[in-house]
Amino acid sequence: MTPQTFASELAAIRHAGSVYGLILTRGHELLFHDTPFPDERVSELAASLDDIAYYFKQEKRSPDQLVFGYDGGHLLILLFDDFRMVVFHHQADEVDFVARASRAFLKDHAMDLLTREWARTLPSTGGL
């Protein structure tokens, strides 16, 4: 997945339905964010995602999706291997649609990374 494809696919999620923010992390690394919040708030939330994933791991539970409602919107958190995605959206009834689109992106991105890693381990064929 090229950086342009990566950004355009995330932008497509960002513009789906009533989505108004998106954060993608891998472990402690912030990979992408497009939110109406200051960078320090985004960093705090990214750190909290790691804490949430750690909590469930310690409890020997592995949810793949968490949804929270708050005054003015909803927060969808997807946990997929080392990846965490947060999607902020306004309409509660579109959570399934947003989750499907976001999960499809995460699976595609993870598969792309695995494929690249696998390709690096293949022996060189020389000049056949």
C-alpha cells in the first residue's frame, strides 16, 4: 500500500457518513490522525488506547470493537492485532457501516504489511 493509497483510503473513511475524526495507531506509534482536536489531545487518546488494549489483555479478553456515546457524538474503537483505530461520528445508527469500512481498511493494511514482510524474506532469484 503506497502512502497515497493509505491516505486516500483513510480519507474515504473520514468522509463516510457523519464521521468527523479518525485516529490510527500501531502500538505506541501514531500513524494517522485527522480530528478537530489539538495534537496533545490526540496523543493522550492514543496513549489511552494502549492502556485499554493492555487492560483487556491482562483480563484475558480480546474485544475487537468498543463503542461509546457521549454528548454530541460517538466513539468507535477498533482493536486489530497491534493496530487501534478510533472513529468519531455523530449518528449512532451508522456504527455498523463505519465499523465495517474501518475493519476492511485495517485488514487490508495488515495484509499488505505481512505480504511485504514475506516478500523480503524470499531468496533473490538473481537474473532469471
